[in-house]
Amino acid sequence: MKPISLVLLFLLLASATSAVFAVTEHSETLSRAQWPQEVNGANFSAIPQVRQILGLFEEDENITLEIHHPNDSPGKQWAESLGRWLVTFGVPIHYIKLFADADAADQIAISLVDRR
């Protein structure tokens, strides 16, 4: 194979491989203790992790906002509530993905992931 062909093959493989792996751009952890008993716009937007994620979020077809929640009914309800509030504050719903794979039973991880 000619040297130019090898370089082209390498570049094609590198670009194809990079598309397969997701890169977490930013992640925040929210504990159950930080979640208000009764959520409203003021206390939701006062949560530092929420402010951080909302401040960094941008509409881009390659970005996903992942919510990793505890794998139980209360964890799922918590994640769904968080997702609804994020939509209320301007995040289009199609950017939000829920995953029942949190590391701790009393925490949610919110991650901005770039899938380029």
C-alpha cells in the first residue's frame, strides 16, 4: 500500500473510532438531601449543580444531557421530576436521557455528553 493510502486509512479509522465513544464534557452530582421537599422554580434554580448544568448547556445535535438515577421507583420519579424541571428551564426534552445506573441510592449524576 502506498504511504498516502496508509495515511488516509489511518485518518478514516481514527475519525470512525472517535464517533463511537462518548465524551463527558461536564458532570454534576446531586444528593437526595439537596433536592427540595416541594420543588418550585425558585428553589430548583437555586441548586448549584442545576445552575452549573443550565449554564453550560447549549443546543447542539451532538450533545445529550444524561440523568443517571438510582434503579428504583423513587429514583426514577426523582429523575423524571428533574428532567421536567430542566425542560421548564429551557432544555428541549429530546436532549434528556434517563439511565437507571447511579452509583449511590441517594444521588443523581447529571452529565453533559458530547457524542462527536
